[in-house]
Amino acid sequence: MGVVHLARRPGGERVALKVLRPHIVGDDEARARLAREVSSLTRVQSRWVAEIVDSDPWGEIPYVATRYVPGLSLHEWVQELGPIEGDDLRWLARGLAEGIATVHAVGVLHRDVKPSNVLMEGRNPILIDFGLARVADDPRLTHAGWLLGTPGYLAPEILHGDDAGPASDIHSWAATVAYAGTGRAPFGRGPSMAIMDRVRRGQHDLSGLPDDLADVLDAALDPDPARRPDLPTLIDWLREPHRAAMPTVVEEVRAPEPEDIFTVPLALASQADERTVSFFDDSPDPGPTRIFEDDLWEPPERVSFLERVRRGVLLAGAAVAVAAGITAFPWLATAMLLLLTWLLRSASLAASATGDRRRIRGAKWYDPVIYLLAAPWHVGRSIPGTALLALWSLGLAVAVALICYAVAAGVEATLFASGLVFAVSLWWGPGGSRVRSPLARVVRPLSASPATWLVALATVLAAAAVLGFLVLDGGVDWTPDDSAPFSSFSSR
């Protein structure tokens, strides 16, 4: 129904930006309905929900922006780290129930609670994708015999063709919590027809869960929606697990607008793509659309053409300065450049490990401490890649030196040309992204304004000029070698 980007608001805050497809909101009636629902959902404020922060239903390209959650989905979390146990599982169950209750409080249903629509921010579950559309009434979007959702997490009344209600989200909540605690779908896997038949019959597997929680989930997975416990009762029990037996009467959700009491017409605040599943689809859970740091969406005007030119010129000036340094002090400059490359690659690997850990566990106050403690490991880990990049770059530099020898170029010209190629190869060679990434964090802010760029460029060119003057005045300094190893290079 849309494409999700990682975007930034004007103040720098990251958001999940969902650009809706034109056929979803292709007419004024659909846009008006979208505007009404966005208005309702903007009232949702909960620590357990990725709330809407901005929207434009009437724009040329309608969009909805929600709070960005830097974490794995529950589906990915369990696949990578295993089932959630003990108090963490009860915490997840309670937080997810409270998030659903918050959505119900504004008069709408979620309709698609499942592991891929729950993001893990540390140990906190964050609910996304409020409400799967009642688009089955629109012949442009659906076909006879098709339904929207994921087999195994849809309530049986929906599979029977009845309208969804508050109890439908409770059934999906229970199936999602069961998956989190066992690592498997409670209604099994296989063809969709078989899964949905088990859902309709209430044939689920909760083995491996704590007995008291299994009893609660068993009641919430009852095929009869009228017999499922309501959300307030579930939340009270999760706060105090030793309460008395739970009532099974489910209260109706009272919506501000009666005509839209049960559903949201569009899947709005999603960081995961919705999916149309046929009765013959055997996929257990399609999972969410992943949002990577490299997919960071920026408005085109953020980085102008002139700024890109400034970046390129500054980098070219730096390459000239490096080549001048290698010309003036071949051994020392080459050794320092290789050492710098090693350190930059090590720092980049450490930063990537920290980012991966934050996506799984969330940001923690002790992240800098772990970064420092793990630094020696990443320093050693970067040695093979650095060696490959160095050999690649040195090989190209030697090839350029041989060409210079063939044309009888002088030692200084040969060193400058080889040094320039060496620097460029370290930037673009295999594994060079680990060099480019940290250096880009320096080059980009320096190139943001013409004033700072001019100062940086003047500094770099001045360094290159000083090094060039040293070569013209005293020749090449081969320290720590006392001799001039290539003194006869040009006298062939």
C-alpha cells in the first residue's frame, strides 16, 4: 500500500515516512476518509505505539510520517535471538496489550497484530501499522477469494467473513505473544488453507509457555469472540498475575464517528508493508520492510549541486596533499597513511557493531564503554581487510611507477603520480567504504557552507604547497633509509 523511507524532519528528528501508493487514495472520497482517520490516530499517544507525527492526505503524493523505532521486528528478534522468556515475556505481553488498548481508545481497531508489526525498542514492544484497511469493499483493490492479512494471526471471525471487533485484536495479540514465547507460530505452518482451518477450530500449540500465561492465551485464542477476555482484564492480570478467574464479556469500542467504528480504511502508521495473502499462500509471515541507514531519505534540496562540487574539490585537494607528502617523505608518509587506513577501518567496524547492537537492544548509556572495550577486537578484525586494500593500492601505485619509468619521468614526478594513485585507491579500493564513511563525516560538514569549505581547502592546499617546497628545496627525504634508493631512476 505504500513505500517506507527513513527520513528526517526539519529539526533533525528521524521518522518513518510512508508514501502511499496513488491507487490507494486515488479519489477525493478516499483522501477525505484518510484525513478523518489520521485525525483520529494523531490522538494516539503511547510509549507502546509508533504514533503519527505528520501527514498530508491532500498532497500530490500523500504521506504519513510516524515515530521511527530503531529496532528489529519481533519476528526478526525471535529468529535471531530465540524466544523471549520469564519477566521479559510478560513485559512484552502487557506492553503490547496496552498499545492495542490505546488504539481502541480512539475508536479504531488494529486488525493486523502480528510479529512483523511489532518493533522491539530494547525490551519494549512498539506497535506499528494501526489498522488494516477495509478495502475489500473496493473492487479496484481486491479479488473474490482473497483476504488481507497473515494466516495464523487473523481472528477466526474474519476468516468466516464476519466483521472484525475488539476481540479480533485480542486473538491476534495472543497469537503474537505465543510466537514470542515459543519461537513458533501457535497454529503451525504449511498451506494457508490448513493454517486457517486450525485457526477456525482453535487448534493451537502453546507448549513451552508458563502454565498461567498459557491459560490466559488459551482463553484469548478461543474461536468464539464472545468468550475471549477483554483488554482491561488482560492488562490487570498481566500487572497482577494471581487475580481471580477472568470474565469473558468483551466490551464494544465506542468510536467518535459511528460509521467507522471498527476499522481504519488504510494501513497508516506502518513501518512494514502490508500484504495481500491468498487462501493458497503458505508463507508463515512475510515480515516487515527493512529500513537501513543507507536508505536515509533526504529532500533533494538538502545537498545542492554546488555542495557536492565543494566536497569533490576538497577531497581532490586532500589527495594532492597526500601525494605531496609521499613525494617529500615516501616511507614515513606511506607508513602513516597505512596506519590511518587501519585505524579508520577499525573505528568503522566498531561503529557498525554498536549500531547493530542498538537496533537489537536499543540505545543504552553504556554503549560508549562497550565501544571502547571492544575496540581491540575490531582493531584485530580489520587487519585482513586493511591488508587486502593496502596490497591492491600498492599494486596500482607500482604499476604507475613502472609507467613513469617507461617514459623516463623523474623521481619526484614518479613519487607524486604513484602517491596520488595510492591515495585514490585507498578511497575506492576493496573495503574502501570503511575509509570513506568516517572521512565523509568530516568532509560533509566542512563543505556545508562556502566559508568553512574555503578555510578547509586553503589549509589542505597550503599543506601540499609546504610539502612541495620541501621537495624543491631539499629533495626527497627517504627517512629512515639513509640512501636514495631510486636516485638513478630517471637516468636510464
